[in-house]
Amino acid sequence: MLHLPYRHIEPFTSRVLGWLAAASEAARARPHKKWGFMFREADQKRPLPRVAAIGCGHWGKNIARSLSRLGALHAVCDSNASAALKVSSDFGVPARSFGDLLDDPDCDALALASPASLHCEQVRHALKAGKHVFVEKPLALNVSEGCDLARLARKRSRVLMVGHLLRYHPHVLKLIELVRGGQLGQVRRIFARRQSPGRLRTEEDVMWSFAPHDISLILAIMGERPKRVWAEGSAILAPSVLDMATIHMKFANGVAARVHVSWLNPYKEQKLTVVGSRATAIFDDRADWADKLLVYEHDIVFRDGRPWTVKNEPIRFPLEQREPLREECAHFLHSVSTGVSPRTDSAEALAVLSVLDAATRSLDSGRHMAPRGLRAPRARKKHNGHVMHRVEPALVVLD
């Protein structure tokens, strides 16, 4: 089992804020013909931020592609010179060193898709250099480092956004809208499975690599952090790295959620199910676009004094097909241009980290754990003439 060190964090008295109404988020996610994400007319008059893509591996080159198509790719960087030159050639931008980009006044922001073990150091250097930062999940490998980065971003008045990709998926946005609008009734249970014969990692275990996506989505659906977290896992290939894990969460209203992750499964599975009192919604990211989100309304009849379930055809949603990564990158550009806090800002990332931290402590102790109280920094200063402000309250804010 991978032991992720964490420093003692002074406990705080925490309270949980509700999320904005579904209409607010839907307005922010409304599509635009050119950009995918809806920019206001005034925003489009501002020059696009110039963003350097750090990391040219499997996912990093996809980020570079999205930024290039949005007209914002400034340069690329990778410790592997041949990988950097390949992506540089593909998108017609220079390959440069990390240090050069930090010193480049024409580079407004960095998009980091480097190994998780490098996230904290690279984000810290970027923020100190005055750059806005988009970083792939997780923000850091422990809560203390994540808190430090959040405070630094606030102090420097920089955008710090974390790549929780599902929060920008059109079908996920629709799912959250359905939950908040009451179409599923009262949420009873949530369970997710994320399995793949994927690339094995040594700097992070499968829990920290795969689970952030589903934890982020579950917290968005529930609008709060769980009260208790416990986990179980197996290290099969190496004694210190989990290859399979299950995270259990219990919320204050009694709702239970479970996330199972594995990178040893022979086939891919990326599915989340929300069971409500009126209907059940299933988000399957491996399905065809029209079938990614299906809602099954419950219909129960009584015959001879016994309840029987009547099978109904699933409800589908004719959503415009838009690439989540492109939407995510456009959202980052919008935040940098306007100063509006991103949907997956440092506060949201810290809430996810606090659940991962509790799961890790549960694995170490064999006990149920409560997520640590966190202080979510509130952006308040200006950058580029814009006031950094939040349009969606953090999951965790201290009195």
C-alpha cells in the first residue's frame, strides 16, 4: 500500500455550503459555436491567454491539441526532448524548457500534464512566477501541500484550476441538473466503477490516479463532503502500490456512495449510477454519445399484495456532442480572461483531496475516518484588471 505522507493540519470548525442552482451552472456551460464554451460578448473582445502545455505524453498532447484548436497554445515543454519536438511540430509552436517559460512575459499560463509527483513543485514555481495554472488531477499528493498551493494562488491572485474532466462533460452537467431539479427524487445511493487495463504508475496508486474523477462528481451531486470515509485495497504487482481499491463514503443525510477503481481489469469500465426515489440515472462514458446518460423511471405495481417492478424504456437526452477536454480548456481560458473562479478551482480540489486523504488514513488504520477540516481560500485581489471572484461556493469553507 502506497503511504502518502501528510503533515499535521490544524483542525478547524467547518461548515458546508450548498451549490448554486442548476440554472446558474447551465448558463455557464451553454455552448458557443466557435469555442464550445459560452463566452460573453465582452469576454470575446479580450485577447486569448497564451498557454504553454507542460508534458507531452499521452494526455499532455491531447491538452496541447485542444489549446491549439482554441488558438491559445503558446509553447510546449517535456523532459523528453523527442516527445516535445514531435508535439511542437504537430501544432506549430516552439518546444521550450520549463525555466524559460517561467521567465517568459508573453506566457500567461501553464497547463500541467506531468507526473503527479511533480505537480506540487511545478504548480508552486508557476504561481510564484505569476502564471495562471491548469493542472491535471490530483492537485497534490497530500492535503497539506494542496492547501499551501491554494493559499499561494490566492496570495498571487492567480487562477488555479484542477483537471476534474467529468465536471465539463455535457452529460454529467445534465445529470447534475436532473439531481438538483429533483427529477430523480431524493438521492438514495451512488456507486461508480472505473476500471481499465491502463498504464501502471509508481508515483501514485490507483486510488489517487483513478478515483479523483468520480469523487469530484459525487461531491458535486451531493453538494457536500461525506461525514465518514473508509477504504479497502489490494497491492498485487508491487507491495507498496495499490492496484485495486474501493472507497466508501457516508453522508450526513444517510446517503452512501462507493467508488471502485482498478488498473488490472482486462476491459475498460467508466460508469456511475445514481439511485433516486423516483428514478435511477446511469452515466456510462464508454457508451455511444446518445446512450451515455440514461434515466430509468421507477414504476412499481402491487399484485396479490406483492410489489412488482415494471420495466420502462430509458429516457435519453439529445445533447449537442462536445468534447469534454475542449470544454475544460475553454473554461480555463474564460477564467483567466475574466477572473471568474473556475468550476474546479482549488477549493473543489481540496475537497477531493480531503476524501482521498481520509481513504488513505483508513487503509493505514483499518478504521473509518472523517475528512479533515479545510480552509478554502477566497480569491479577492485583481489580475489583469479583473477582480478574482467566485460564482459557485466552495464545498468547504470555514467560519
